Amino acid sequence: MQEFLKAVDERVLVCDGAMGTMLYAKGVFINKSFDALNITQPDLVARVHQEYVWAGADIIETNTFGANRIKLASFGVAERLQEINEQGARIARQAAGDRAYVAGAIGPLGIRIEPWGKTGVDEAREFFREQAQALVDGGVQLIVLETFRDLNEIGAAIEAVRSVSDLPIVAQMSTEEDGSTLDGTPPERFAPELARRGATLVGVNCAVGPAPMLDTIERIAEVTPARLSAQPNAGKPRDVEGRNIYLCSPEYMASYARRFVQHRVRIVGGCCGTTPEHIRQIKLAVGALGRGPATAWQAGVRGGIGAISISTGSAVAAPAVTAAPVPRQQKSRLAHALARGAFVVSVELVPPRGYRADEAIARARQLRISGVDLVTIPDSLRAGARVSALSLAVLIEQQAGVETLLHYSCRDRRLLGELRRVVAVAGRVRRQRVDHQPR
């Protein structure tokens, strides 16, 4: 695969969504260690990763958000920290293959450090170093520090990662709707500080939905030229008959993904409540924006944030832009599979009669889950009204997340064929009229 930093500079990468939400939906109760599932139920964890890869995620995070010594000790599995983190990395790598980057996920310790708590910064740094080393040993390609509320704690985490590896670091704080962290630190302060301490990308995740997070991203973009990341929740959870439900639709999340990208965000994904369907829609939205580099961000890096300016004077002719040809393996999943010589499985779906495509879309979704790479849709020019093959292909790609191969039949598309069809219809109409004449 392309080097991660080169990829993130050339195009916007889509990260995966929630892990805990997906595991809970698959029947894992919250009184269990989700991180320990890496060794007790690895197939379940792998299935979640695979669903995100199928949805089009460019980055998947390991199931190790709480796999530090402090949190694992509360479940009595602290002595298996190395194994849990290494196995988490291996599971994600196997699911990602060469289609996605694997990020080692590290969350806060779950205790307060000085000056807010009894734990010293040096102790916290050692806890983070231990987990980071295990993830690096497992073969992750970058580290994601996420859902931190304390600038001192995430600073210790950055230093710990840097002490064991020079891998890229995505450092993300969790904020309230006013943009400040849960400890009250505004983005104008924590964003430059994270970059100063060595974070490769600076951003926010969790806690809020996409709308308030966009406001925070706008403020961050004004004070630092660093690469940015954004992973909002699917809104704030609502209590619906005793259950916490996230109500932001995939389409709503995707609409904000486009706005994040316009503010120099290079990694966009989801946090609590987001599913593979959210990521699929975000991928489609980001893909529609094109694959070009973030010109404004690059200008800011070269000349400082002051280099990004807007002219209000007379119009200046824009320089010609020459688009580089897209490598074959990046054009589609099918092209990628063919380029590396992989075996491709395709299944044909005939457009249904009538105008409803729900059943065909559900069937395509099930085929995707079963591992089918491609759905072929014949152009059925036969008697009886059917769903348009082109329309069905679009709906399947949008709603089922499966690539489609649309047939185009040249039969009866010539002028002579159309004339024959008109004559045949006219003949049927004439016979019906004769049959209904009173005798």
C-alpha cells in the first residue's frame, strides 16, 4: 500500500465507525471487557472490522480503545495486556488486507492524572508506553489517541508513543457543544499544543454530533496549519423506551463529511453510534469531492497559516489543472482485485417486475455480507414492466454498498428494432379493438 502520510496528503481518508456500538448490537453486554474479545471471540471482532472494510473504510482502528493496564485490571485481565493488544492488531491487519490502513486505538486511562488526580504524569506515560509498544509489536501502521478530555493526559500519551515508535499519531480530543474539552480547554489552546507535542494529525471525536463538531473544526483550522481529523458521534444518544438510540442518519452524517473536508480535514469517520452504513455514505460523499490534494492545507504548511489568504480584488485567471491518471487498482474494488490477481465472485440480479427494488437491494446486501465482490445486472428488454437496470445499479451501490456491473444490450436498440416494436404494439392494440367490437 501507499505510505500513509503520502496518502493522507493526496486524498481524504475515511476512518471506520464505532466498535463498541457494533459489538453491543451483536449481543456483547457492557459488563464485559470489549478489548478482551480479541482473545475470547476474535471472529466476532474480525467480522466488525470486515464490515467496515466492505463499507469502504480506508482506515480501521484496532479493538483496543480500553486495553491499557488500568482498565484491563478492572476486568481481571491486566496480565494479558500484551496479548490483547497484539492480537487486536493482528485481527485488524487480517481484515484490512491491502485495502485499508490499520490504526492502533488508544483511549484514556480511566483515572485522573495530576494535577487533577493522584497519578503522576510519568506513571501515566509508562501505562501508555506499555500499550503503544504492544500495538507496534502487532504491526499497526499508525496510532490514534482518541476521546481524551485532559490535555496533560493526551500529552503523556503522545510522548509515550514517540518513545517507542515514529509512526504517525492522530491525536483527538473529546469536546462539548461549545467546542471546549470536557475539562474546559478551548480548541484554540489544545489544537496548537497537540501539534507542538508531536501529533501528526490533530482533531476531535466522540461526545457530540457532526453539527457542533463542525464549529469546533472551523475554530481549529484558524489557529493551526496541521492536518485535521474529525470523527463525530451519530448525534447525542436519545432514551427511547429505556435504550440509548443514536438518531443521525447515514445521509446526514455524509452531508457534514463534505463540510469537514472543506475545512482541511484529511481523516473523517465516525464514533459512537455510527455503523458501516454511516461509513459507506461518508465514503460516497468524500469520493464525490474528488481525489485532489488539500491545496489550502499544503499552502499553510509551506508558508505558515498566514500563507492562506483570499483575494477580493480583480479576477485572476486560474492556472490550468492537469489531472494525473488514476492507477487501475484505485479505480474500483473490482479493478483492485483484478490488478492483484485475486479471485472475484459475482452474482447476477435480474431487475424485478414492477417499480419496487427493496427486495433486490436486500438480496444484494446479503450477498455482500456473504463475501460477493460484484453484482451484475442484465439489461432485460423483455415483456413486462421492470425496474430500470441503471436505476437498480445505482440503488444497490448506494444502499447495499456493492459494486455493480451494468449490462447494456444492443439488441433492438437500432431504429429498425424500435420500428418493429412499434408495429408489434400497434398490431396488439388493433386486435384488442377488433375483439371488443360488438357482434
